[in-house]
Amino acid sequence: MASERSSAGDPARTLHLLWRSSAAASRRGPQRGLDVDAVVAAATDLADRERLEGVTMRRVAQALGVGAMTLYTYIPGKAELLDLMLDSAYARMPRANTAGQPWRQRLITIAEENRALFDVHPWAATVSTLRPPLGPGLIGKYEHELSALEGLGLDDVEMDDCLTHLLTFVQASARSVADARAARTASAMDDEQWWAANAPLLARVLDERTYPLATRVGTAAGAAHRSAHDPAHAYDFRLRCVLDGLAALIDSRQLPAAADTQDRRK
């Protein structure tokens, strides 16, 4: 599976492309009917079908029916193209209005929006975004997601920390799903078939007296998931744990505020 990272290209060229005006986006290059948006759309479609390994400037050019050198007149290279693909995907994400909902439900919605993004674009989960693409899609996404944490008594750094914690969990879960899909494709077996083939073989060689806990717990988990791993169960369980952890922090911030309000009323 690809191990790509965002913001690996030329910063000035990338930011110019990310923040291009609508006029700049529609301005034509040497190829009639082609622009930056069309290149990004073709690359995204290719990645959705073949993962990032299938995305090269030459392959994108072929999909558009132009020569590779023509493509470079619009976008300087794959690093900049990847940032544009990510930011475009972020810009198209649905952004539900969660105003008035309990904070926990607001964060569940944010998690589900990101999970849906990775379901549509599995390749996005494989990209390291420690240096994110600083485009309007990302900034709009960040603004929307921070609103779920506003008014909870957290300071600005804590708001960013909580959001990062949540999104890191969602991306890791999505990457597990992508890994599972790749394993199914490579082995021609789904997880249940793999477990059914391996469990009897393991039972023959495993000494339960030497590994009593591993045997007991592994057997229970395997029976429950009918596999060594169930991504859907893992997502639900981990999301509850993430939210419970954030609840401890949020409650610790809200209790002093409530006590202060009571003191002022006395």
C-alpha cells in the first residue's frame, strides 16, 4: 500500500494552485477543454479505482487523452497533484448542521463525515497529513469541525488537540479497512474464509496450557468476529473509548465553570 505524504511539493506553487481563484481555475492552458479541476478529477477517479500506486502523471494524462508534458503545464508534479486531490475531496465533504445537539453527537457526526470520506476515497486514508494541504477545502473542513467543540470550556489548544485525536482515530480505522480490502484482493479470501482456514490449523499446534489467556481470549474474539479482526466492531468500540476519554476532559472544564456560576448567584 502506498505511503504518501501531503505538502511534499513546492510550497509556493502548491498554495497558488490550492487557492486559485475561480477565474484562474477556469483559465485554459494549451489544451482546449482542459483545466486544473479536470486534471484533479481525473487523478481522483484513477486513485479511487487503483489506489495511489496507479496515479502517475503519465496515467492521468492518458485518462485525459493528452500527452504527459501537456499535464505539466497545469500541475508541476504528483506531489502538488496529491495536495489538490485531498483538498478537493475535503471541499466536497457534506457538513451537517449540528447546532443545538449534545457535544457527543456532534463529534460522532464529525467522525462519520470523515469515515464517509475515506469510504469514497480509500486512498486518502493512506496519506500522511502531518503537514496538511493548506487549501480552502481543508480550512473549511477545519472550521466546520472545530464548531463541534466550541462552547465546551476548552481552550483553543485543547480544541485542536481533541479534534486531532478524533480524526487520527478515524483515519487509522479507515486505513485498517483499506488494508483488509487489499488483503482480500491479494489472497482471494475474505476475513471469514481466512479464519475458517487457519483456526483448525492453529488449534492443532497451540498448547492451551502454555498460553491460557491467549487461547481463551483469542477463541472468544475469533468466535465473536468470525475473523481475527472486525473493522466495524473495532470502529464502534474505539469511537466510544475516544469519546469517553474526551468526556473526562470536557467534564473537568465544565464543572469549575458551573461552580463559578453558582457562586456568583449566591
